[in-house]
Amino acid sequence: MNIGPGKRNVVIFGLAYLLSAFGYEFMVFVMTVHVYDLTGSAMNVGLFTALTFLPRLFSPYYGSLSDRYPRGKVFFVAAMGIALGVFLVAGSRGIAWTYTIWFFVSILLMTVMNVRPAIMTEILPKDNYLHGNAIMLVSLNAARLAAPVIGGVVALKWNIALLLHLTAVVYVATALLGLATRLAPPTQRSSRPMNDVFAHMREGARYVLANRDLRYLGTVAFLWRLCLGSQLPLFVVYVKQFQGKGSDGYGIFMTMAGLGSVLGSVLGPRLAATFDRRKLVLWGLAAHYVSFACLGVTRSFEASLVLVTTSFAFFYATIVSTHSLRDQATQIEYRGRVYGFITGILTPAALVSFLVGSYLAGVVGVEKVLIGAGGLALASLFALEMKQASPVPAPSVTTDGCRETEV
């Protein structure tokens, strides 16, 4: 059966998207085991996690790259760089070299993560953003669910170096698929003085600040990161200390969270077609925060599994709508800068959440932190909604020609 060039583009890059998502989750799992085998130290594993996270601070620059250069080529170069870096890490036995190489790999990983949604929204028809975001989120969550399971099973028979070589091959295939995707040429000049590059990055910030929808969505995301950004390390403590389960219990808990994420991603488009998307964002996040806080109340492990599945299902059903609203509110040529700016401002909030949440869990108990974080997130959401509902001036044209959209 023949398919048109537009659908062929979607199929080719959809496969590249899925491979890159799986490659990331698989690689992080394998690298965590690799670092622990090299050092035998949990602290060194924590440093590895920090090195993975820090490059997010430079997301506005990655966004500028994806708007200034052909996005397919940016994707190809970054994916090939990841493959080379992973291959070098596989042969490294010194922890200092491993950290150094991994830091640069993490920068390239963030470049791929920034340019990836910009490419996907470029090749999808505008009226298909909702289903496109659902497909992307299903791919991401399926990869997050499958990669640790596959990695754990494969690691029983193969050594870590061989697993990393396999990951490098996955990224080579990803790069080639990205290069095969047909995209329109960039509208921005690729060669700019450094001052112009920084100005280009600031355009993303101005675009977000000038657009009421993007300001609202960015603030919602910032508050979520600030209140619930520390959930992953808290979940380990919650399952093992508060629920009194072992590592197998934690694995079951995170598996149910992953299943809830996939369920929400699948149901998101149908809910968005039935309900107003702005209301869906409000009440979907409210249900997510309430169910999250309830984790701190129940001592039943079975009930906690139901709650975490429900919480993540509500969250990802909401994310489908927020991403669709974000894409509709952003012109194609600005998406790299806008997505990069939003990721950049979310990173400090996540770091604060991680540090404060982990500290408080050791002082007052993890269950109280979960209740407090969910309650604070819920209160901030409704406070923001009340402010958003207040009258606003008529839209105005900014200095870079971006008109504020009306809600």
C-alpha cells in the first residue's frame, strides 16, 4: 500500500522518536548500573544523576539551535554524537572519564529532546496536534516502562559494555531516520554573531511572556515542578520505609505508575474531544494532586498502587491537552526557542524541589511531604486559575512581532 510523502514523514520520524525515547531510558538504566559497578558508591550514582540533569539549564540555547539550523540535521548530528559518546563510555574504566564523557552526552541528549517535538509538530497537520502529542507521550511512557525491564533481563546474560554498544547502535539508527525525514528549510539565519545568538534565545523568553496562553501553561508547569519535582526519590523512601516493602515492591509501584501514564496518554485525546481543554487542565491536575497527596494517608500498599496509577493517568491525560495548547499557541519558527526557554525555567524549580523535598522527608517523614506537596500544588493551581480568570488588557503586538493570543 502506497502512502503519501506527508504520512511517510510521520512514520519515519515517529520511529526515530520511539527509538530515541527507548534509547534514552535504556541508556540511563544501563549507565546507573555501570557507574555503581565501577564505584560501588550510591553517592557516585547520585552525582551521575546530577550530571544527567544539569544540561537542562542550557535548554534555551538548544532551542535556539533547532530554530537556526535545519532541524533534521541538528537531530542527526546530536544522535550520532550520542552514539559515539556511549561507545566511548563503554570502553572507559575510570570514573572521572566516565563522568566527563557522560556530561557531554547529556548535553546532546537534551538537544535531541528539544528538537524532537519541534520536528514532530512541523510534520503533523495542525489539526492533528492532539493525537500527535498523545502518540509522543505513549511512546515516551512505553519506553519508560519497557526499558528497565528489558535492561534488567538482558543484563543477566550480557555485560554492561555490550549493552552500551547496543544502545549506540540504536542511536545510529535514530540518527539515520532523522536525516531521512523531509523538513522545510529554517527561516532563521544559521550564521550569527554570539550577541545575536543570545538575542535569539531572548526572543523565546519574550514570546512566552507576550502570550497569555504560554504564560499560563509555563506557570502551571513551573508550579508542578516546584511542588512535585522530587517525587521519584520520594517514592523510593515511601515504598521502602512508609509501606515497608522491598525493591520488588518499589518495582511494582513504579510499573503501576508507568501503566497509569500510558493509560492517561491514550485517553487524553478522547477526553480533550469531550471537554474544554482549559477546564480539563484544571480538573485533571486537581485530581492528580489530590490522589498524590492521598498516598501519604494510606498504609495499604494495594491502595497506594491504585492511587499512583490513578494519579499518573490523570496527569498524562492532562499533559496531552497542555502540549496541544502549547503547540497551537506557538508559531513553528519559534518552537525551539519557546520549548527551550520553558525547559530552562523548569530546571531550577526541579532542583529546589529535589533538595527541599529530600531534606524534609528525613526530618518530618515522607508521608507528610507527600501530603504537603500535593496540597500546596492544589492551592497554587486554583490561585493561578483565579488570577487567570481576572480581566486582562486587549492583546498587543510585541517588539518581535508576536501577537498575544486571547483565551
